[in-house]
Amino acid sequence: MRYNRLGNTDLKVSAICLGTMTFGSDQSEAEAFEQMDYAFEKGVNFLDGAEMYPIPTSPQYQGRNEEIIGNWLKARQNREQMVVATKVTGPGDMVSYLRPDMALDSRNIREAVTNSLKRLQTDYIDLYQIHWPDRAANFFGQLNYKHQPEKDGTPLLETLDVMSELVKEGLIRHVGLSNETAWGTMKFLQLAEQHGLPKCVSVQNPFNLLNRSVEIGLTEVLHREEVSLLPYSPLGFGVLSGKYLGDARPEDARLTRYPVFARYLNEQGQLATQAYVDLARQYDLDPATMALAWVNGRDFVSSNIIGASNIIQLQNNIDSIDVDLSSELLTAIEEINVRFPNPCP
């Protein structure tokens, strides 16, 4: 395993992070334990969760991913060896069941972190992330920003003030963002500098061969400000494996069971996927391995957040860290990107 610094901190995180978005619903506790045991054995020291997981979120299962992580940490007695990340939920109709009057204010964040700590059975969270902004912005696939200041929620400074209090109290070590824009990231950094508050050390956004929108503006911020990208959906919900080509819907595959997550299945995305799959096979590579290895190789990425439906997928995903793509292959990937630029933002 390779290890990278998280932002400008002294934390070293494995270049592969195990995402737990499906723990507690699609994966039982026993299956999740098997995945975490295997990942730990292979050198993975980074786990990522969220208070609203598993996905699809629901009152029935909400928080089970954190409970399972907590049970595993307690059973394996390895808390100090792990970097544990989780997220406070932003406001929205799909999560209105979590708390009344959802916002990124002191009441909501303090209630969220208290509950997450209890479920995780730990005294502190290494990386506490804001799951999405409390304002109208381009996230979750939205394009062509429309200014709607009337939808501005909790001021960013108020949110960062609360995070600072949690750091001082020892409840969290570092602050991260998720589904954030270049402006939002830069504004959080500016406020931290102006007011002596904690600097956000990472941004967790979607990033894969079908969605490279972070490279348009955000990655310059990441490089210049020493902030790490933590990519999620590096396989585009499994689409880049090629298993959904030709309108195929394999039994028990995630998009077969949850067709609402069709973000990476539009016409241009399918054409691009076919091109990447053909390219991988031309080089005798598994398409999923090539897609993950490409993400692993970006110099602004500190840890690639993978997820797996079963232990075989997990093994293959982790093994991608040992795959180096040739300059010739990387050039061919860029040629496909020119033909199909960001088909699934």
C-alpha cells in the first residue's frame, strides 16, 4: 500500500480508502467486517462514512454504517491505527427525517457529531466533513450555476466557527468538505485564514473518467492551497466496469436494484464508457482496474474512495494501487476525454 499526506496535516492515509456507503443495508455486519478485515490486512487505514448512510438513506437503516465501523474498531482494538472520516448531513428533503430544521448550524452539527461519536464508539473523529453545501450551488450533477442568494442557508463562517469549537474540544481532528465548488472551497480557506479557524484539509467530490469536472476549476485550488481531493464514485457507480453496456442490467448489480442512480447511464456516458472499455481490453487490462488506476495516479488525489458489493470486487479494487498506466495509454485516455468531455457531471 502507498500512503499520502492528508492535505497539509501530519496524517498519512492509505491511497485507497474503504467507503462504507452500503454497510448496514446491502452489506450485513458480517460482510462489512469481512471487507474491513481484508482492507486492513492489505494496508488500508482509512474508512469513510456518513451519518446519513447507508444509501439509499432511510430512517430504517440510517447510521448503521457508523455503528458497524464502531463495532469493528472495538472488536479489532485498532482505533489508533485507523483514520476515521464521517460527515454531517446538509439540508434537503431526502434527509428531513434526520432532524427538524436541517441546517449547518451549531445545533445541527453538535447533535450530528454527538450521535456519530456514539455510533462509532470513539472519542474523536479524524476527519469531519460537511456532506454538501447549505446553499444553492453546482453539486450532485447540477450545471450552469444560477445565482439564488435567497437560498443561502447558514453562513459559512458560522459553520466553520462550530467546527473550530469541535476541534478545540477534541471531538474532531480535521475539517473536510464534500460536494463543494471551487468558490466554496476557497471561501472556507479564506475565512479560516482571516479568523484563525481550522483550514479545510480535503474535498470529497465525484471524480472518474466520466466526470472530471473538478479539473475545470477546483484542482488549481487544491494544488495551491495544499488541500487533498478524496474522490468518490471512481467507477461511476460501477458503470466504468462495462457491466451495464448494451442496456445490460446484471442481477443484484446496484443500478439494477436502484435505477434511480442513473447519473452515469446517459447516451454520451455510454459511448464514452464503451471507448474506455475497448481501450482497457486493447491493453489487456480489466476496465475497472484501468479506471481506478487512472484516478489513483492523479497528483491531487490523496486517497481514492472505493466501494464493493462483495469481497472479490474489493480485492480487485484494492489491487488497482499496484497498476501503473503507461504514457501511451494515458495519452489514449486523454484522446477519449477530448471526444467525450465530462459526459456525466
